[in-house]
Amino acid sequence: MLQTAADNSSDFSPAVLVAVKYNFYVDDCLKSVDSEAEPVGLINELITLLRRGGFELKKWLTNRPAVLSNVSVTNRADSSVSLDLENKETGHVLGVKWNYAEDELQIHINMKSKPFIRRGMLSVASSVCDPLGMLAPVIFFAKIILQDLCRTGIGWDDEVDEQTSHRWKKWLCGLPRLSSVAIRRCLFPVTVDLSSCATMELHHFADASSKGYGTVSYLRTIDEKGKIYCSLCC
């Protein structure tokens, strides 16, 4: 894709070339813009540019129906063809569930049954898709159990003891509750005018124990009226 962009750089706008260089993750393009008018031309140019290299961009999805109405039906994601945002349809981006009606990232857990052996437990813990690290406080407990098993010298295919089995079952039973977690994709409420924000602050918290360590960052925004908004960054 980078070579295609370089070979055709004189025929397309700088914004399109920047999108190819910085906004693709494997085969997903993730792009945010400031207005509804901006992405229409960007989408069409991206499709035209990358088609020259044999790359067909499909399954477009957006949180603004006015934008998607300018995209060919055949190029839209299946779940968005109706443009009916009242149905709260969801799509997937890098394995993360995206409710594009509410513009929220949601947790989707699809656990497969695995035997209670070290190999199976590692497979389950690794199958929880968490590219943004939002589930780190939950996956942490699975890692502790696996770490303890490693210390005992147990084989990959040996059954675990009763105490470990109980800890593991308790962790598994809690996973379905993650489906109720939703995280705003945008760091600002849609009602906020960024030009009216008086201050923006990043707040970082960190802590550690003998078992592990963690850190979390929030964006704290104060508008001209003194109203405060806090958003989880990572």
C-alpha cells in the first residue's frame, strides 16, 4: 500500500497519502476527522488510489449516516446498509466491537471450552481480544494463575490441582459480565466545542505490588463554563 501511494503521489491530495501512511493497521483503516464534509472525498480518493495497486477497500462504517450515504452500497459494511442507527448496530474494528450508533467501544467475549490444563488455560487467556489494554485489570488475574503454575513446574498437558481449578473457574465465571462494559470512543462528548475548552489535563495514576504493576491515564477537560469532563485514555 505504501508503494502504491508513493507511485501515485502526484495524482492525489496530501491528506489521502497521509491516511495511507499513518491510518492503516494491518487491513483496517481507522480515521477520525473534524467535519462530515471532510471524509466523503477522502473515502473516494482512498478507494481510487489503492485500487491502482490491486487493493479493494470495502466494509466502510461510520458513526454519521450522512457520510455513509455517499459511499456505494457495495462498499459499505453489511450491518450499515440500512443506515438505521436506531437499531444500534455494531461493527468490528481490530477485533473490538464498535457500537457506531452510540459511538462506543464494547467488550465481546466468545470463550471456547478448553481443558483445565496449562496449555488450555493459556489459550483461553490469550484469546481475549484487548488491543487497547482496557481489559488489563481483568486479564491480570489470569496471568497470575498461569505464573503460579509456571513456578510449580507443571507440564503443559498436566491437569491442574483443585485449588487452581477453583481459581480459574471463578475467573471464567466473571468474564460474561464484561459484555456490559462500554467505553466512549471519542475523548470528548459530542456537545463539547473544543475551541471553548479552557484547560485540558492528562492525569496518570500508577501502582504496584509484589504480583504486578499497572498504570492508567485520563483526560480531564474543563470548558469555559467550568464544566468538567473526564475520559479514560488507556
